[in-house]
Amino acid sequence: MTSLPAGRLSRARRHEAGAQSRAYGGPQKGPQHDAHNGAHTGEQGGGRNGGRNNGRVSLPVPPGLPTPLGCDAVGLPARHGFRMMAHLSRPGCVFADADWWWWLVPAESDLGLVWPQPARYVPGAYVPATRPRLIHTPEGGAPYTPPIPLYLMVCRVAGTAPAWSTVPHQGS
């Protein structure tokens, strides 16, 4: 979950949190955030799946980079990775495996946006990947890639016009 107040969470996130809490009979399992600074700890819970992660891993935020806004991730096929990096002026933490590149963005960066294919928007930065490694660390004090420039580049790669809504986010 994010460190945002419950009133700011999307309906999908509130539903997901409630379902996980009911299923496990207690606190949420999966990638956890440090209560003090919101940083990902990378822990994965056992839950009802017996400890299997279903091919998903938590992207670990490097030590010393606080995540007060929570973390989500935006992924693109690896063939677009270098092009994206060349056009982003301030990329945050970027992870890669053989098939996908993942950029960390503040939680809820999908509000009012539909990220076009081939991009994947993943709440909680708990991504479908095989041993992603950190390939870029930001020069600033936050792990985030600014989501609007990233969105505009993703639209360019996808060949679609950017579009956003002022209508409140209704979940997936």
C-alpha cells in the first residue's frame, strides 16, 4: 500500500487491501513499506499461495532514498529502454531484466491516465520480472521518475496521443 491517507487511495487499491486483509486474517502481506519513511523493504509474504510469488518481485528502493509518496512502477519492453532513457531528463531508479525495463514513479501516478500499450503500470512496484537489477540510480534524493514526462515518452513510443481526465480515478 501507499503512505497516502485511505481517502486518497483508488477504489481498486482499497478493495485489494481489504481483500488481502480478510484473506490473511491480519496485516497485508507482500511488499511492505517502512512505517518511518515509506521505503520498500522488499519482503514477500507467504499468504495463501504458500510463499510463491507468482513470478512477481518487489523492486527494492536503494538505501538512503526515502519514498514518502509510496512507489508504483511503469514497465516497457526492453527494446524501448535506451530510447526512453535518452529522452528523460531526470530518470529515477530504473530496473531491468532481459525482457522489461521498470521506472519507479510515485504511487497513484495512474490517476486520470491510461498508460498505453505496450507499457504496464504496476501498483506497489511488485512487478512480473525475472531477477531485475538496478541499472540507474538518480542523482537527487528521491527514487522517482517524474510521471508526466515518462507518460509523454511512453505515448510517443506507443504512437498514441496523450490523454488524461479530470474525472476522479475509478480503479481498474
